[in-house]
Amino acid sequence: MIRVVIAAATLALTADLALAQTATPHTAATPETTATPQAAATPAKPAPAPARLTPADAIPALAPAAAPAGEPLFAAIAAGGASWTLGESTLADVARAFGGKPDEGGPEGAPAAWLCFAGTAAGRPSIFWFVSDGDAEAQPLTRIAVEPQDDRGAGTCMPAPPALDGIDAGIPGPGARLADLRGALGDATPGPRGHVHYSVSIATPNGGAAAQTAIYSAAAGKVAGLSLGQIATD
């Protein structure tokens, strides 16, 4: 009788052990996921400084040449709701009308002071220039120009006031056809750099003489830019 009890107990213990071995074990707790730190923000690169535009590299210029005597190419120049006379109006007059402070510089031996304004002429982004060549203390205007913007954009030029949207000197300006130049001023065949140049020697009201120039920049058969100049020659 004792042997039967022991055997039964042994069998029960063996069955319990087998059941324990086949039971599915508890799953171990998953450790908390460590958050990936965000990468530090890359500092923004500073915007490049605007290009400093100057008349020497923005306005077409041709080598001086003897100009034939004749009637003036233009007289007063209308721009920005005001009238300007080369040799009489000054950079100070321009600053009072449009704001800004004249810049100065230029190639050695060719000093200049100027104000420039970025706006639109004939439907395209353009730069308006008011230039005083030489070192005269009063800084009389010797050139007024409007030229299309290049890949440097507006550069350091000030925004043009709304009224400054072209220059009118009584001769064709930006947007005109080259055929209009032929009818108004004569032959209009662009040179190697796409410029059409007119010049004349005129008598000034004070009894002196001056050389007047009109230099056109041409593109696709039309006027893209115009530089008007007058320099005393006596």
C-alpha cells in the first residue's frame, strides 16, 4: 500500500514538472526606447552683400572722338517729374528730389560721383544714373542714363521713386525701335558691343563749347538703354 502512494505522488510530481516546462514563459518587459536627439540646426548663411554698381562698369562709354559741330542732340531732360540740364543741375538737386547720398569713385584719373536708382523702364528692370564726372566741387550733372539691370540686379542702388520710370530728352528712348533712331538721329547700325553712338560739338550759353553724346544700348532691334552726356570742351 505504501508503494502505491509513493508511485502516485511521483507521477503527479513528474506531470507538474512537465507542465511547467511546456508553459509559455512571461515575456520580459521591453526597455523604454531612447529618443534620438534632434540634429542641431545648421546656422543660416548670411546673405551676400549687394554688388556695388558704378558708372564705369554699368554705363557704356566710347573712346573720345572729335565731334562735328551741329545742333544740340537734346536740351533739358525730363526724369522723375523734374527737368534736368546737364552742366547746370547738380547731384545735390537730385538728392533733394529723390533722396540718397552720392557715391564716389572710378578708374584712376577719371573720378566721378553719382546717384543710382533701381526701377523699371520700358517694362524691364533698369538702373537710372545721375553722374557728375570730374572733381568740380558743385558736382554738376554730366550724364543721365538708364540701363537694363544685369545679373548683379539692383546692387547698392536705391529703389527708384514711382515717378522715375524713364528719361525723356525729345529723342527716342528705351523701348523704341532702331528704325526710330534712324529717322530721328541718322544711321543706327550697332557696333561690336551693341551700341549706337551719336555725338556733336555745341556752343554753350556762356560762350564756351561742349561735346554732347547719346549712346544707345540695342537688343533685338530695339533700344534697351540710353546714356546722355555733356562735357565742356573749352
